[in-house]
Amino acid sequence: MAAFLVEESIYNLIPQVPCKPFKVPRYISKLKPYVKQTIQQSKFQWKTMGPAKVHVPSPKDFLQKHSKEPKLPKRKKDQVGKKTLKLSVPHRTDHPVMGVQSNKNFINTNAANVIMGVAKKPVPVCVDRYQGDKFLLETSGLVPRYLKKKDYGVTPTYVVRRNEEAKQAQEAYDAYVKKTLRKKAMKRLSDEEREDLLEGLKKNWVQVHQAFQSLSVEIDTLPKKLNKERLELQMKQLEHDISTIEKHKVIYIANK
């Protein structure tokens, strides 16, 4: 089918030799043996798969019954007759001490000890059942032992220290508030300062009035009108301030 697809040509009569592509030789590093040797030195035989040779147990050493149970050491023969139990009854070869006499009057001695001795106090007990079962009253929790402690009702040291710190902090805060209020408090003008202020306002009013009197009679321009209005406002403000100061003899000034 492929022969029909090829066009007829005289050049196709000569068989063509297929040319093989030139293949470049693969690059091999000169350091390959050195790298291979280094990797081989740093490699462990049993890093992941276990040791190369594993000790295999012999078939004769099979697991026997009771072989893993702990065994006691064998008792030595020397330890059998070392320690002998001491009998509570006297030996038949023992003889009591004879011939010892005492002039002590045990009846009088016992009577004197009873008369001079201090009577024993009964141990406080508590009975909680009708069968008569009793137990110590001190450890039962019915006795208020905590109330009898020496430090009962005494304020702990850490609470006293904390109260003192809170008191000092409150005193420091109160002092700061008083200082701040004192700074922001209103200042009262003295009589001399009031007279000086009043005199200065009157001098300013005289200067503004002189400037107002020196205006031209005919005011026909806008700048002249604005200047006249400004001078009138200044005179009114100065007159208001002068009347206020003259009316009030005590004046306070707020500090910023």
C-alpha cells in the first residue's frame, strides 16, 4: 500500500542507505569511583534490614516447661544449725537464784504510790452505735481542734502585706489627684493685678478710640468700612471687659 503512495521518480530506483543519527557518548564523571567509595564507607550493613548474620539457636535448646520461672538459690548446709530459736520456758538445767531477801515493805510502798500518784485521765472516746463500738474522740472530727490553734483568727502575713500595698497605692493616687487639682485650680487676682489689668484695658481703649477718631469723614470704599467695623468691635469688647472688671472686685482665672 505504501508503494502506491510514493510518486514515481527515477531517483527512487536506487536504494538509499538509511543514515543512523550520531549519538553523543554519555558523560561519566571522573569522581564517580570516589563518590561510590565514600557512600560505601558511610553505609551500614544492618541499618534497615538487621545484621548480616543472625545467631540461630540450636534445636537442642528448645523451650522446656517451667524453664522461665525464677529459681531460688540452693540452701547451704552451714546455715542450718547457726541460729536456734530461744525457748520461752527455762531450761531444766537452769536453777533460780536462792537466798536473796529484801526488807522493802511492798504494801506500804504501793499504798504511798497510789496516794501520791496522779490519777490517770480517761481517754475521751465516742460511741456511735448501740453495740458499743467506740473510737477516739480527738480524731473523730467532732472536737473543734482548729479553734484551739495559736494562729486561729490571726490575719495571714500575705494578706497584711497585700493590704499595705493597696493602702500605699491608694495614698499615692490620692496625692496625685490633689496635686493635679491644685495645678488646675483657679487663681485669684490680687488688687494690684486687677488695677494694672483695668488700667491696661483703658489705655488700649484710648488707643483704639484715637484710631477711630482719626478716620476720614467720608467712608466710600470697602477697606475703610471694614476698618471702621473692626475698630468699633474692639471698642465694644474693651468697654465690656472694663465694665466687667469694675463690677466684680474678686476675679478668678482658671489655669489651663
